[in-house]
Amino acid sequence: MRGAIHYSVDGYEVLYLREDVDDRYSHEDLTSMSEYYREQSEVQSAEAPFSLGNCHCNVSFYDTAILFHFAQGDGIGTVITLEPEAGRDIVGFITNCLRLLHADTRQSIENAPTWLSS
């Protein structure tokens, strides 16, 4: 795991940053990232013709990291990054994260996926 940051309308909280990752990012970088994802968290439903329901996690694969964005409501969410080699079991990882985020969050989560409770 490289890092985990939780953002809300009031700012962000670093949940974990591996030392070498922490050295790469300034407070301003983390603030900019949280502002970017705060805006992204408002887009949670697929638009026609892709009526697939709500989007619970966006995954981006980069050269040096896999980034998971869990939107937990308007302006609230969590961003987790992993090393690319960790991407072999992504669906299981996403499901485990959603279960933890939905169970341990302080706010109510809108539109929780029905498959999460099974």
C-alpha cells in the first residue's frame, strides 16, 4: 500500500502514507488532489445509455501506482493507492474496502450497492 487519504467538504485527512510516498507530496499537492476528487465524488450515477446504477469506485492504472477513488457521497470520499503489482485481485480488494468504508464511516452512505450486504 502506498497511501490512503479521506476527504470531506472541510478538507482532508491522511490515513496512511508510506514514507517514500510522503516525501514526494507537499501539503499543497495533497490539498489539490483532495479538491479534485471532491469534485469527482459528485458524479456517481451512470448516464444513459449506460444505466448501470451508481458508481462506487473508480480505478486508474498508472505506471507507478493503481489509484482507487471511493466516492462516499457528495464531497466525501477516500483515495487509496497501491503498487501496480498489487492489482491481481482488484475486485476482492474493492469489495473489502467498500465493506470497511460503509461499516466504519461517520456519515451515512447513500446508494450502497445491494451486493455489499451479501
